[in-house]
Amino acid sequence: MTRGRRPERNRALRWLMAADPAAGRRRGLLLTLTLLTILGWMLASGPWQRLLSAPFVGHALAAGSVFWLAWRAAAHSVQAIYGLDSLVEAQRFVWRAAFGGRTNKINIHGGEVDFDSAQRAVVRVGGPAQVRLALENAAVFESAQAQPRVMAPSERAQPIGGFERLRTVLDLRDQVLNLDLWARTRDGVRVQIEGARVVYSVQRGEQESSLGAPYPFQRQAALRLVYEQRVDAPGAGGRQSSPLTSSGQRFFEQQLQDYVAQFNLGELIATPESQDTASGAQLFLARDRIRLQFMSRVALAAEELGLQLHWMDIGTWTLPRPAQELLEAHQDELEPAPVAENPYQDSRQAQLLRLYESLPIWRLDLADANQALRSAIGGYAALFNQLLDHFDEMRGEDDLHFDAVRRFLGVLSARLGGPRGSG
């Protein structure tokens, strides 16, 4: 009989001591009924003057002092642990959590939490409270047992339990990210990328937008985005950036640098058949081809992080000034003939590609053979002499150093059985 009643007692105890607003109201009602019962019993068992007797007043003061000290100690603990600004704020929170009362409400819209100073405890410590989410936001909460819960937007306010804290807010709208960074090609050429633009969002999968849910999202993607990330230090204002912004920027910057690093510079230059090229000081890039290849490469990796890539512009890619001037010099020398008069349809891009492919810098993986070494050293010697002729103003006091480099390249070529370089 005792064993059969124990689960019922545990269930009743959990029902009364749960950390939710309804249980708090039940405890407040139970405390009020207990006090009224004691007062009624005192009035029914004797004259009302007994309420003013010394024994009754002494017992009441003792019980009230114990209750006040316990409330005060709990408020001090909450203030110390969660860093609340005042003890009064902590006392209000403890009272609402223990016995119910006016339920605080926090509004989340535009990717941010809208609350006043009286609701700061709800944000820092947790519920009980009511949360109203705008249609463009989702939120991740953590219970006192460290169990995460993803809250989707709703027309009605949604309750959170006692000490259930707000972990982060996610903006479900399309995010536009502008990137300015540098990367290195596989052969070590530094490429500056300016004005690249990425449009992405939280992973949506196959869900379609509707009037009730204009920004659908996957709950598991939201959890991956929040918990599978590197922790950033707070900014100057003491606030951490949104995980959607910080993780997205780190991810796409790294992916773009890794993409550039798998190509030689000659492979990034547009082929003669490509019509989508840059002009002026930019590289001659097959922009559509690079953009589509990058998006197909990043799609799966972004999904594992909880992101979804919608569109991208690769921006402007430029070389360092010396390399860019050399590239432009060859571009100006190679004026393409009209298509009707040139049966071979030679173009600037074809000549530039031939020029870069002729350099041994693209074939360093074959440098284990003497023939490849001789070709590489000869190519570097020719390139060095070409640079000296192009930048003649650099001569002067450093001319001896330039001659030393020439002699060194000549000695290396002679040791490998090739002709000794000039100089």
C-alpha cells in the first residue's frame, strides 16, 4: 500500500513545486489559504483579543522573521549569481518565481529583445514569463536542467518556465553579408577580394513560405547554429554578436579563402570562350563559372552548420600592384584583331593564359627532376631580368644585390647541366 501511494505523492509534490507560472500561483494560493485558516481558527476558538496576546504576536513575529530572512537570502543569491543591478529587483523575481504574481512579458522583434529595467531579471535569470515573438524571429531557451528549446514565432505570447533562460535570438530573414578579405592561390599569389556579397539565412529546407509563417526554418538547424560554434569575446558594448552573423561571416570568409587556395592564378583567368570577364585593374575572371562552382561547393558545408546559401556575388579580385602592372602591360601589348579578320580568334585572355602557363611557377609539383629544375631556374632568371628592365628606376645602390641574384641563378643552372645565365 505504501509503495503504491509513493508515485502519487511524488506526482503531487511535482505538481505543487514545479517551476512554472501556474505552480507559482498554486503556491501563492496555498500560502494565502493557510494564513486565512490559521486566522479563522484563532477567531473561532476564542475572543479576537487573543490575536493581540503576547504569545500569538511573538509566534507571528518569529515566523515572519524566518520567512523574510529566507526571502532575503534567496534574493542575495540570485543577485550574486546572475549579476542583477539591485536587491529589490532580485526580491521581486524570487517572489514571482515562488508565489506567482504579475507575469512579466518580453517582446522579441527585429532580431533583438525589447525590455525595460523592470524586466532585466527575466532576460538574465529566466522565467517565469511570457514571450511574444515577431514573425521574423526565433529564439532558443535553456531550462534549469540545461535542456534547449527552440521557440518559433506565434500570434500569442508563449510561457517560459522558472529559470528558463533566453540563450539567443535568431533573425529568420535573409542576411546580406559584405566581404572584404584577401586570399592566396595555390602558387602563393596574393589576391585581394573586395565587395563580395553573400545572401544566406537559417536552414529552411523544403518548407514553403506562407502568410502565417513567412520565414520557415528547421529547428535542428537552429540548434546546430547556436551550439556548434566558436565562442566570441563580447564587443566594445559588452554584447556578443548574433550567432547567425558571426558564424556566417567566419564560415563564408574561410570557404572563399579555401576556394581560391585550390587554384593556380592561371586557372582563375577566363578562357577565350568566356564572355563574362572583368576589365581595368581587375583579374580576367570567369565570374559566372567561379560563382556557380563556389555555391555548389559551399551548399553542403553550410547545411551542416545550419545555414543556407541563397545567392552570391564574388566581387572584385585584384593583384598586388607590381604583379597587376605587369599583367596590364602584357594586356596593352596584345590588341586583339577583329573577329572577321582573325581566323584564329586570338584574344587578350588567351595570350595572358599562355603567358602564365609558360612560367614554371605553375609546375612546382614536377620539381623532382633535373629537367624541371633547369626549366624552373631558367624561367625565374628570365622573369627576374624582365622585372629589372620594367622597374629600371629601382637600380642604384641596390644594383650589386641584383647582380648577386643573377650570378646565383646562373650558378644553379650550371650545376644542373644547363647554360649559365647571363650576369
